[in-house]
Amino acid sequence: MPSPRLLVDTHAHLCSVEFAHDLADVLCRAQRAGVGAVIAVGETIEDADRTLTLAKSHPMIRPAAGLYPTVLDPDQAAAMREFIRRHWDKLSAIGEVGLDYWAVKKEADRELQREIFKGFIHLSQELGLPLNVHSRSAGRHVVAMLLEEGATRVQLHAFDGKASAALPAVEAGYFFSIPPSVVRSQQKQKLVKHLPLTCLLVETDSPVLGPEPGVRNESANLPLAIRAIAEIKSLPEQSVAGAVCENAARLYGSLLSIS
């Protein structure tokens, strides 16, 4: 189990072009900030392949692979599922995957999106890998699908819904990851206030969702999310850090072992 002093950034886009020239420095800053591991999610097969390569040079990277919800292509979804099956033993999660009703408006397209997401839910069950889930403007729908399909190991990243929409997921044992943008987001602050600490993780969603809009986010900002959670819940920062590390270990288990 990770030490309370070693935080886990449970959702970051390290293969993003924003990190192409200084990733090593970014990871060094993260280590100095107390981050022991970063779950690097992707949006395409190219992302997933690059992340696997990056992990060979940077041991703190824990690769994930997924198809972004706005990619409404059954062939690409099938190719991604096959990629995940081939590389499952090197992956920490399937993600990011999910639903996005902010970008996808037509009901026919949403139905296709749901079918693609369902395929990844079933793959998660088949391989025993956690789901790292996107749910922009679709929180209730994502939670309902996950429950209906029997998903058990789930992280809902940067959930933008109300706490009432999150509660059925909390009861099912799902986790919610909080980014540094919580310092400026009333919605995230309300979510943290109403959800139990036992279901919270921290993430950065780097390079976005940082403490300042429009400024590149990175894993070194993770302690800002810890501090905000501690303030909202009137708890010591050390207690929050220990709890979110324990929660990450509960969800990801040996996939996230930190030496």
C-alpha cells in the first residue's frame, strides 16, 4: 500500500503535446511534491502506445488505455479493446472511457456512445482492470449504466454532476477523483463537502483543470487538491493525504505498488 506521503495522481494526460519537451522535469517536480505514481490515461491507440513507451523510461508512470467518448467509431473501439487485451498486464486501468453529453447531442450518437462504453465496461469485468471514467454532462447516465452493467472497480474522474447524482455510485463502492481546479470550482467544492472521504481520490487531469484557468496543470499541483479537501472537510491535510492514498490502493491494488 502506498505511504501516506506518496500521493497518486489518478488521472493525467502525460502523452499530451504540452509535455512533449519537458516531461522528465514535470515528473521530477511531481516527486518533489510527494507524488509517487501517475496513472497516465489516453484517448486513442496512439496515446496508449506512447504511454507504454514512456513508462519504460519513467517508472512512476502507470499506463492506462482508453478511447475518448467523443470518438464514435465502432471499429476504433474494437481496435482499442483488442489493444487492451494484448497489453492488459502492463495497464493499470481502462481509461479514459465513458459518456460525454456536453459534446454529443444527437440521440443516435449518444446510443452509439453508450454501446461503445458498454463494451469497455464488459472488458473491465473480463480483465479485472479498473475503469477510469469520463462523464461530462452525463453523470446520472454514466452511474446508471455502470450499475446496470455490474461494474465494480470504478473511478469517476472530475465528476461535474451534483452530489445527489453521485450517491448511488458511492453506495456501490465507486470512487471520485478531485482535481486542483477544486480551488476555483463551487461544484467541485460542493461535491467534496457532501461525499465521504472514503470515496475520494485526487487527480490533475494534466494539462488542464489546474488551479488557474488557462495555465498548464501538472502533477506537482496535486497537494493543492489535498489542501482544498482538508479545508472543506475541516480535517488535517495529513489525514486527507493518507485517506486518498489508501483509497487509491483499494481501487488499484497491486497495479499501483510504489517502491
